[in-house]
Amino acid sequence: MTLQLPAKPSLQEPKPATPSPRRTKRRGGVSRFEHWLYLAPALIVLIALMGYPLFQLVNVSLYDYRQDQVSGNAPLDFIGLENYRTLMADPEFWQVLANTVIFASACVILTLVTGSALAVLATRLRPWVRNTLFAVSLGAWATPAVTGSAVWLFLFDPTQGLINKMLAGIGLSQFVDHSWTYEKWSAFGLVASEVVWCSFPFVMVTVYAGIQAIPTEVIEAARLDGASMPRIFSNIMLPMLRPIVIIVTIQSIIWNFKIFSQIYIMTSGGGIAGQNMVLNVYGYQQAFAASLYGLGSALGVIMTVLLLVITLVYLRLLKRSGEVL
Amino acid sequence: MKISRMLAVATLAALALTSCAPPTSNNAASTQDDKTGTLRVWLFSEVNQDPKSAVVNATIKEFEATHKDVKVDVQYIPVDTRAEKFKAAFNDPSSAPDVAEYGNTDLASYVAAGGLADITSSIKSWDEGKDLDPKVLATTALDGKNYGVPWFVGVRALYFRTDILKAAGVEVPKTMAEIETAARAVRAKNPGMLGISVGGKAQFSAMPYLWAHGGAIAADTNGTFSSKLDTPESQAGIAAYTNLMKDDICPAQTCAEFGGNASVQQFIAGKAGMTIGGDFNYKAIAASEFKDKFGVVPVPGVEAGSIAPAFAGGNNLGVFKSSKKSTLSNEFVQALASKKSQLAMFDAMGNLPTFTDVQKSVAEENPYVAPFIDTIAAGTNFVPITSTWSTVDAKGLFTNMYQQVVTGKADVPTAAKDTTAAMNKIFEAK
């Protein structure tokens, strides 16, 4: 197993009541910059690998930057926020944004619910059953998105797919030649199932590790007091798992808003007449397929800002509810 | 908070750099014209690569024998990722080839990107150049300048199952209306079969319907394009094509998502009575289980005896503007696109030649290509030759229109009107 956990990691870092004497002694003129020195390697790497591309993304989004401009065949014009204005005025963009929010939210919720439920279940299973469950779901997790999507598409193929054959086999004749990607929400549902299938294992393993770290005495005490399993989960486990749940939620939000491969492959680039378009596929279509690099960058910026805002709001809400971050 | 401080640093760094424009490259035509050295060539890789390589290698051997100190280095690039490859070559001329094969629908955007050299004069001075099919040669021209030599053409025709049509009691269709009635009869007789396998995404099957009804994708007035999809003629063509994707012919549930390949696959699998397929599909169909029970005719027009204008697909050979060996490049293009090489390519790959006289001789010796040659002779048509067409294509505007009608999301007038507006917006953005 790749996950190595200390025997009993404490989740809440004990706060030192008073600063240690060594640190106070060191507060001198030169050492005020000392922490920057330690941070420097990480900062340099971060700025080079993230700061610069991000800067270029914002920069490009302010230009009329198409293939003709890139290869030097047309003058490069600074157009300010024109790309953003074009997007805001485009009803298609709003439709795509709505699709993305609904689709991603559904994926996040389903992933978290499935992952947590199976994690709790795993604590109640015999070791060999649990290990089998883990091995199988890690297989799903390890499957590359492209392969997973292709296999799912095979299974749900209208004429040759196993699913339709099985459904027809048990007498549901409406599934003969039934196309799962024909209706908008049926197609989104199919893709969402694939997404949940390949991302719940991460949530499950992480939450399971968290549960294992909860001192058994606490749960035993609750059980002695007559608490039911759901009660133990919501009142004992969940509060103690908060830090872990926060991490997996933020990860899931970011991951699911950025879904690309699954939609691109399973709905062949955005569905019938573009009905299954999500932001990232839309951005790809604009930037790379249509060579509208400026417009595509503007979409990228909007995506980044959107994710930052969602994450910050989420952290803020947690802070207000009294969580130590 | 560390994060906010880091953001501040990043913002400062960004502000310091805002004066920099995003990078651009320089694709100025090279004044250098080397007569020796390595000539770099990009050709598309094929599913069945060996026969193509054999013809190309033979041409190279001959070329190297007549050109002292010249080496030809061929790279086969995948068709699917050609866009990235070509864009990278335009962005960094030092990694660009001298000669390349490219799809004729990509031409306008490559020219706009400044990547291709104008080779009009070299075609004019080429002794074989005058025999090139003028309609096909026109697909390589933008503003009266040729940016490539057509290497082969691909057109689509109507494939049908002789046994299935006979069992359904219908004749081989002679008009577009007869295609519809025949297809309906086929499906009525064989409920598990598609009457005719067409697709909501199969744009090159849809175009003959549009043109046969007198419609057009767009009109070109001195280089300014405007969409003509909402004219009554175009709408009639759109309606005629989408009428095929009804439950009693080719149900939308199945066919709305089909592209050209998928619809031909249904025919190859024996699940369709008819389909619109290309000459390049012939070998696969002739290798299917019903190999002696099918026929091909040109897609009929509205009137009996007429042929619907087909889309003139195909690939060109072009010279990169940044090439430092322009004379050599042009000579190699002419060697590879010569009558001799095209004949060899036809024998090896079944690619239809672009010379009128070669087409004729090939059709005489190989009866099966006759329907395709007849289709070419009857006159072909093409997508708007403007760089903005690749944007229209990438956004899928044209096929979205058909899919909207087929799935019942919009009726023909609404879909045509919306698509016309969206297309015009892109044409104007130039």
C-alpha cells in the first residue's frame, strides 16, 4: 500500500502556550529575513512553475491573440478586457458555466457521500473483505481518465454495450439500442457516474485513514453510552475528521470543476449540438481547436478565479463556524 | 497570512512585467535558396502505411538520384494531432519542414497563419500543371494565389445493398426524394436496419443535399464572407437531409451523433441499406461480408439524371514559407504529385488522382471508381476558403445546426437563422 500512516497521528496540533525561549532569543536584525531564506527555494520554483504561466495566461487574455498573431502574420493588438466582454455577452458561455456548476457540484457531492459511506463501512468489515474492497477501488482510481472513459463508453454503447444487453435481457425492451448520450442529463449522468467511480477511492482511503486515527476509546465510550452508528459518525467521527474532510472537499471541488477528459471522450467533445459542454472543454475548443488563444486564456482566468473564490468562500464559512484552520 | 503575501509578491512581479506583450514568432519568407542539403518533408501517417511508404520511397530514390547532395527526410505525422504539429511549426520556423502534406480544408487557416508559400508561378511553369482538374486546383487557391498542389481528391457517393433494395422492392434511387422513399421501404422491411446510414455530424454527407437544392454555406463577395444557410434553398437542403434522421429511416437516437466514419461503419457492419461514403471507404466495404451484394452510384440530385455537387475533399502538397530550399521544395512537390506518382498512389492506396486525363484512364481500367470520377466531372464544391472557417469548424457550428434539427431542439428556420448569425459573427471577426 502506498499510504503510510504513523501509528496514531494526532489531528489537532497542540498549540504551544508560550513561544519557546530559543525563538525569542533569535529575533535579531538579520534573522528577520531568515525565514525568506528558507522559503526561497520553494518560492523560486513556485514562481517559475506557477507564477509565470499564470502571468502569461492573464497577459494573453488581454490581447487579440490568434494563430495569425502568434506566427507573426498579423499585428498584435492590446484589447484590454474585450475578450471578457465577448464572453459575458455570449449566452453560450453562461449556459456552459451553468452546466459546469451543476455537473461539478453533483460530482463533488456524490463522490464525498460514496467515499465517506464506504470508508465507514470499511471500518466494520473483516480485514480480507476490506483489503479486497480497497484493492478493487484503487484499481478504479489508478485507471487513467482516458482509459476509464473509453471502457465506460464501451459498456454503455447503444448497440454492442453490455449494460443495454443486460437490461434488455431482463426484459426491459426500451433499452434495446438505447443511447445514453442522446439526452443532455442522461449524458451528464453517465459521465458523472464515471467521474465518481474513479474519484471516490481517494476520498474513501483518506477518510478511512482519518477514522483509524480517532482514538478507539472515544468511539467505545460513545458506544457504551448507547449511540447508534449514524450518530457516532455524525457527532463523533465527523467533527474529529473535519480537517480531512476539508481537504478532500476542496480537492474534489477543484478536480471536478476541471473535468476535461471524461466529457471530451464520452460525449465526443461536448455532446450533441454542444449540450454537454463544460468550461474546460469549452476553453480547449476556443483556445486550441479554434486558435482563439486570447479568448481561451480569458476562460482560463475566469476558471482560476472561480475556483479561488469557491475555495476561499468555503474556508471562510468553516472559519465562521468556529473551525481552527 | 503567507498566502496573501505571496500573492502580493506575484502581483508585483506581474505588474513589473505587464509591459511585455505575449510572444510572437516571425514567419518571413526566407531569401535563402539552398540547392543542397536535407529536405524535410511531413506526410500523414496512414492506417495502412506500407503501400504509401513504398511509393514515397521510390519517388525519393529517383529524386535523390537526379539531385546531387540532396537528402530527403520524411516524417509521417498522425492526422489527428496535425493541428498541434502545424501550429508548432508556424510558431517556431526552425522546427518546420520544407514540404508538407495537408488537408485542403486546413489551407485557408495555414495561409492566414503565414505558414505556406505562394507557389502559383511554380505550378504555372510545371509542364504537367496544366492538366490539373481546375475545380480541384481551385480548392488550393486563396485570392487568386495557389498555396499547394492537389495530391489526391476524395468524394462521396451513394453506396447501396443490391440484395436489401431488391427485397424491399425498390429501385436504385435516381433522385434525392427517391433516396428517402427507398430508405423508408428498407427499414419497413427490415426493422433492425437503418434505411440509409447518415449522421448529424457527417457534414460532408449533408453538404451535397444543401448544394443540390441550390443552397450554399456562405457567399464570398471580394473576400468578405456571409452565411447563406438561411436562404429558402439552403433550408430546403437542410430539411431534406434531416428528414432522413427520422424514426422510420435513421432514428435520431442512433444517428444524431454519427460522423461520416460512424455512418459508414454501420453500412460495413451490415446494419444499413444505404450510406453516403467516400472512394476511400471502398476497400473496406469491398472486404465486408456482402462484398458481392453492393453497388455505388453518384449521389443523385433533385432532378432525375442529375448528380448532386459533392464536397471535394483531399490533400495537397505545399511548401513552407520559412523553407530555406524553396526551389528544391517545389521540385520535390512536383515529383511527388506527378502523374506517375499519382498513378502509383492510386494503385497502392486507391487515392483518386487530381489530373483530368489520369482520372479518365483510371476510371476506364477500374470500373468501380467510375461513380466517383463521374461525381467529380459533374462538378464539386467546397467549404468557404477563409481562415475563419476553421473557427466555425472547431466550434461545430455547421453540424450543431443539423443536430439541433434532428433532435427536435429547433426547427429548420430557427436553426438556420441562429447558425447564420453565429457564423457571420465569426466571419466578421477577421
